[in-house]
Amino acid sequence: MIDPRRLRILRAVADHRTVTAAAAALYLTPSAVSQQLSALEQETGHTLLIRGGKGVRLTPAGEILLTHTHAMLARLERAESELAAYADGTTGAVTVAAFATGITELVAPALRALADGHPGIRIRVRDAEGDESLPLVLDGEADIAVAVEYRGAPGPDDPRLFRVPLHAEPFDAVLPAGHPLGELARIELAALADSDWIGPHPGNPCHDMVIGAGERAGFTPRLIHSSDDFHAHVALAAAGAGVALVPRSALRGTELRGAVVRPVTGPAATRRVFAAVRRGAENHPLFRPVLDALRTAATGLGTS
């Protein structure tokens, strides 16, 4: 009989690619993870992992077992959801991991709505960049992620996650006041090809979006200044340091003195925002009201 706890460890190793990283995510020691994996190999009678200098990878037998692991863990999540519903599980804590503007635009309004309609649900908010929240959910450190599409993100058909589309928002161009293009109502992105650029650090999902938008317009943005704080982008643009593409929601309430904001025509960056839970947990009586509240909060912010 295969121990389901060992299957969770197998999936964590497959997700994190190293025993050390998987152990950290599971709050175990690397030796404990290795012992559990060895026991799983004995239970199945197959070698499941190939260990190398740069980490581990699954054998064909490991890949087969991982496919069944996704299905089995989703069934366990579904069973827990149904049992919670049977027990009228309308009281409890839900941890939501979201990026900064997601907290402002989505989580905070959802929290206010839940306080009225579901006072027994207590929300714990955790600030996490758009590419950090999904691993937190998969590792069990958060219940719901508010995330953005990014290169390498799990897709809608990923067997580990259930996704709820929320909205899509454009990036607007931010220019120094007095910039020649600032007199236009809309700006062709290609017209900024020779400019110095302000952008997020590599690894931030919005970095890929900005670079990709420039490449679709026929150039690679020359990033001179890097910050993951969009308010800093606006301040640097206002100081004449360069131009930037900033998500529209991040500009709400931002001091724009010394800078102008213009929508972009042609190929442009768009940030697609979604919520995600572990597959099988989408109808959990604590999670479903939160997902519904997030979807309601997203109404009017853009297209889903």
C-alpha cells in the first residue's frame, strides 16, 4: 500500500527539483525527505528519481506515479471539502497570497464583502509577487493565490491547480513631463525604442511582459533602472530617468507630478490576473465564498 504522505513529498520534489528545496517547503529535513522517497521506491518496486549534481528528475516510472499523485491529491482535497461542507464548515481561517496591487484592488474589497456576508471566515493576507503565490498554495502555505500569467506559469489545465480568471489590465506608458510623445493621446510602443527604460527586476513576471511587449513592437527595451516598485518607476520617469510601462491599476492614487501617462497602441503588455486553489478544493465551503468575492471585486476592473 502506497502512503499518501509520501506522494505529497514526491510532488514537492518534482515541483522544486531538489530535495533540499522540497524539504524546506515541507518543513522537513533533507534526510527525512530522502528517507521517505526511498521508502516510496520500496513500496512501488521502482526507481522514481534520478539524482544528479544539479538536482533530481523523475524516471518514467516516477512520471507515471506523479500523474496518479495529482489525481489522488485532488480527490483528497475534494473529500476534505465535502466533509467540511457536511459539517457546515463556514467558520475558519483562509490564507490568501497576492501581489501588492492585487491586495489593494481585489483582496481588500473581497475582505469587506466577506465581513458582511460570511463573518465566520477570517482572511489572512500574505504579500507575494505574482509568481510566488502559486508555489505557496501548492506547498500548503496558502489556501488561495491571486496571481498573474507569467512565462512558465502553470496553465489552466494543470492537474494541481483550479483557476478562476479575474480580469486583464493593460500597461500604460509613463513618460517624463515635457517628453515630445507626451502630447499625443496614445503612443505607439515602437516610438519608444530608443529611450532609456525603467522596469522590474528579471524574475518578476512583469519584467517578461515589458520585454515581450517591446520585442513584439520590434525592439528590446534598454533597461537602465530596475525596481519592483511601480511607484518608483513613476518617480524615476518624473525625474527624467527614462520611460516605463506600468499596470494601470498600479497607477491609481499614484503621484504623477512631473510625469505623464498615455495608453499604448500596437503590441502592448497585458497583465492577466487569476485566482487559484489546489485542484479539488475549489468547492470547499471556506474557499468558495472567497473565490466568489474575488470575482465580484474584479468586476469592472477589466476583461476576464
